[in-house]
Amino acid sequence: MKEIMAFIRDKKYERTKEVLTLLGFPGMTVVPVLGRGRKIQNNKLKTDDFAVIPKKLISIVVPDEDVNLIVEVIMKINSTGRYGDGKIFICPITQSIRLRTDETGDAVL
């Protein structure tokens, strides 16, 4: 199992969610975040004298065999070739437990 964490532009979120849902991956956690990369952009907000840009963080946990498809979808929708497109991080999940049923592993997904 892997967790895919995608930091994307706010305006790309709805389309990303729509396509992932159509492909059978409706379960995700979405959080509005503020951040910045190395390059400072013009459409920034000031938070305590630190220029940041609003983004969405999509976190989705999937079996290993689905990682490439999901990353391809996120890339296709969100990559414009411009600064600020976002980033994707892929992290291993070593254990998962459904609290309601005590199920573990892939059954949790």
C-alpha cells in the first residue's frame, strides 16, 4: 500500500476529484493548505511575512498496483509546465486498521 500526497492548484481540484472518482478512486482526504516552493510567485498571500500560495492537498491510500495510474491522472490534469503546478509525494504504508471492524491491510481500502 502507498499514500499519494498531491499538492495541487485550487482550480484543478474539482477536475482531479471528478476523474479519480470516475476511475473508481472516490476515497480521499482533501485539505486546503498554504505553502510555497523555492520560486516566489506574484499571486501570493502574506502570512506572518512569509509569502504563500493556496493549494489543495489530496491524500489517497491505494494498493501498490494502482499508484502509477493515479499519479498519471494527477499529472495529466495538473501539469501545465509552469511554476506552482504542485508536487506529488508517494509514501509507503506499513500498516492500516479500520477502527470500526478491526480489519487490517488492503481490506481497509
